[in-house]
Amino acid sequence: MARKFYLTATMPDGYVKTIGPTGTAFSHYWRIVAVLQNGKTEVFWGHAKTLAEARGKQAAAADAARQRGWTRYDFEIAELERTSEPPCT
């Protein structure tokens, strides 16, 4: 059985996302914070095995904004840090 580990991303605004335990070697976490026409926000996120793969989600975000009528959105990518233990909460 593959060894499991935790992956943690810290976003520019201080938000911390932990993924795991997992055996998949993801390298980056991406997040879209979309502002809807009614002023509410929705958050979409995922992880990618390469920086190029994560950057590819940015084009998809632009398409989603047009299709869903978002008034604006922020797209961010953070590198994942690999640890053997989950971070303290």
C-alpha cells in the first residue's frame, strides 16, 4: 500500500486548505472566489499535479464567468506543502 501524506496550501489571504491523507503527489492548489450578480460569493477549488495544470484552470474560470454571469472572480494558485502529519487546527 502506498504511503499516505498530507498536503497543505496557504493562500495569500491566510486561508489554509489541507488535503489528505492521500497518496497522490499533487503539487498545487487552485481556488476561484466568484462574486454572483446578487452579491453572494461561491468558492470553487481543486488540486493539480503540476503548476501548468493549475494555470490551465484559469482559462476555464474565464469561460465559467461568462457562462454563469459572475460580476467578477479571483483566481489564485498556491504551492502545496507535503507533511507526514496533519497540521494542528
